[in-house]
Amino acid sequence: METGMVKAALKVIGRPIWKRMQFRINAAIDGRIERDRAEIERLKQVIVGLQKMVESLYLERGCESEHFDLDKRIAHAIGQRIFVPSDPVFDDQAPFMQYSTCSAADMLHPEHARICAMLGLPPMYQRKFWEWTYIIHHLNRLGMLKPGRRGLGFGVGQERLPALFAKLGCSIVATDAPPEIGQSSGWSQTGQHSSALDELRFPAIVADKIFDRSVTHQYCDMNAIAPSLRDFDFNWSSCCFEHLGNLEAGLQFVINSMDTLKPGGVAVHTTEYNLSSNDDTSREGGTVIYRKRDMEELVTRLRDRGYEVETFAPAPHAHALDFHVDAPPYSNNPHLKLRLAGYTTTSAGICVRRIG
């Protein structure tokens, strides 16, 4: 009885106290909810602002949007402060093409300007120009660019090399990937795939009459070189074998390409080279990137088969232009090194002779 009376008394006394506490609790909850709502609205505005900032980092190029990232902003700022020499800096006595990778020193040499002139091109600081100069220089140095020589080009795209070699008296078979491979790899859209002989015609380099009797065009899958392609004095490819699917496929192509040569024949190939790492790299896909270890392995495998191979020697960074890394969307000058698939890359070459 007494317990019941106590409970009843506590209810009477506690009810107004609980109501006051409940009011305060509800007020506190309502206040917190309002503050949270205000914070959510503020964050939404921040998100909208960030989205606008992200959208401002895109450049509209035709129908495509290309990411304008921080690397490009930095590269652009540096590019505005880089002096690019317009004339050769070295004299003819300076070493030329003594290393296996693209470097400013080769482009500062007058021989680079002379070879570019033979191709009807200005001597730009562009790694693609270095590749063509590398191929032409080594083939000429080894006596391949003479009247009567037969040359085989792989993945020629729309290169000027077949026209130049024809002018020098060589007979050239220019090959490219079959149309279905060119389209699937994207070469057709980037001007790196030639679907007709006329696309290799450069009248400013060689007269049509000489070109027509000296150059033929056919398709060739670089992963399965036709047995009919044999007994050439030289062959070449310019940044092609990194597009064959994976690292091993490209290395095997270089090895297989030696079968197309007669004894004493010379092969000169260029490819993508990883300057960032000798471990991590792009190993498979549309474009792979070869490391120093891969190129050294290729040299060893070729030598084990009895071929004469020049030692793979990366060029030192000896000029300010060697430290400039281009970022997408890429510029043309200077463009010796670039950001590709998260790596800093450049062009590398290998020169091989078939003995016996």
C-alpha cells in the first residue's frame, strides 16, 4: 500500500519535471537537426562548386573532352619558359647517335637537321623525328641505303621513309597491319596506319615515277610475318612493336624480323621506353612500355641466336630539354619525353645485324 502511494506521489512530482526535460531534449534535437540540414546544404554548395572546378579542367576539342590535368598545367607553365634552339648547337665533330634513347644532344647536332631536310621536315625537338633520324642514320652508317638494296618496312603508317629510301635507290616493300588490325588498334584514326600506297607518296621527296617503280605496299601481321617476306638487305619499324599486345609479343617480333634478312642484313627498330621504372610498367594492351631490363633481355636473346647487336645504352640527361616531360594534350616542340599511362617515357632504338 505504502509502495503504491510512493509511486503515485513520484509521478505527480516528476510529471512536470519530465515535461520540462522532454521539451529541452526535443528542442536540442530539433536544433541539431536544423544545424545538420544547414551543414548538408553547405556541403551541397561545396560539391556544386567542386563540380564546376572539375568541369573547368576539361578542354573541349571537337566532339571530345580531354582531361586537362595538373601535370599539363605544370608542363604548360614550364613550356612557356623553355628556350628551344632553332639551329644546331654542336658542330659535325660532336658524337651523334651514340646512345639508344632519344636525347636533346642528337637533335642539337647538324646531322639531325640534314636528315630532317631530306625528309622535308623542320628539325623539331620531337621524339618521332629522332626515331626516323635514328633509323636513317644507322642504316646509312652500315651501308644499307645504296642503289640496289632491298628494304622492308613494318607498320609504316604514313611515314616518309619509304619515299626517301626510294630516292636513294632502294627497292622498298612497305607493309602495314591488315585493315581490321589497324582499326581495332586505333592506328587508322591517328594517322599511323596506311591503307594505300598513295598515302606513302611524297613528291617533294621523290618523283612519282621513281616511287612507282621502287615502292610496293602490302599488309603484314607483325605477330605472324609471312614466309614470303625474305632476303631483304634491311628492315625497320618506327614505334610499332609496342602495339602487338604484350611485352613478349614485341620482343618476339624483333627476333622474328631477322628471318626476313639475308646474311649481312640490318634491322633497326624503335619503341616506347620507360624512364620511370625498371620494374613497374605497362605490360599488355594497346600500348606496352619497355623497360631497360626488357631491352637488355632482347639484346641477350638476339646475341644468343648469333646476331650482332649494339649494346643498349640509355642516353644521359645532358641538356635542359632532356628534363622536359610533355603531358597530354601533347605539344610538338619540345616532345622528347612524355607522360604515358602514368610513366615518363621516351623513344628507344635497337640495331641488329644478321651474320653469316
